[in-house]
Amino acid sequence: MKYVIFDGNSNEIQWVNDDTVSQLPDNSRELTDAEWHSRKSVPTPTNAEILATAKLRAERRIETSRNAAIELPILSNALGATHIYSARAENRNFLNNLITLGNGGKFTCIDNGGVRARLFHSQVQLMTLAGDFESHISAQFDHYEAKLAEIDAATTQAELDAITW
């Protein structure tokens, strides 16, 4: 069945050719073959337009992956031994607040035995931790930029689908 779907203002929003449909959806009307073949108001997108749209979707997907990677826990030796630190935005903001106050302070971390605790960090240790956060975030952006270059170079949907974080 060939039909056109309208929005609430009677504007054409989609032309459909689906032989499995037995009943027309609301806000639609059936089209004759002549109407279907003369549909000049809804141009078929070019391959370039389809690829450009697919690239935008791929960029959004990679951006989402980048944002998730930024918030993954990091390892830091700020306390003299390796500890794990949450890199969520609220933890990074709290770290910035402690650094701004300039007196050091307690910050939550996990030691190599898996013990989570709020341990005192000196101002120097907080600055070291901030540097480790910055390195982690910069690495995610470097990876993101490389993925954007791959997306830009892709010439098919299959190439875009193969690009993963």
C-alpha cells in the first residue's frame, strides 16, 4: 500500500510504500500509483546526503562514548602508591574546590587492597591528582579526535559501522 502521512497541520511528513500494511494509519491517505510516481514535493535524498546524515549519527555516538570514557576511574600515584579515583564530574569539581581552598583535604580513593576511604591529600598531592585527571581527559579527547578523522574519511555506511570507541 502506498500512502502519505500528515502532521497535525496537514503537512506531508512521510511517503510510505509498504505492502504489509492492510489498514491506513491515522493522519494518512492512500496514494494512487500516479501520485506515488509524481511525488516531487518529497525528494529522495542523495547518497551524499544519506552518508552525511550517517556521519552525524556516528559523531554523536562517538561523542557519547568519549563522555562515558572521561568518567571512568583513573589510577594515580599522588599519595606515593597507586590508588583508584572516581573521575565523575562531581569528583573532579570537588577536587577543584579543594585545590582552590589551598589547604589540602580529604578525597575518596581506593587502595591496591580494594579499601575505599577518604584520605587526606596535601595541596601538592591534590595538584598531582589534578594533573592525572587532566592527562586522562586529554587522552580521551585525543582518541575522540582520531575517531572523528576516521568518520570524516569514511565513504560507506559499513565503514562508519566499523568505527568503535
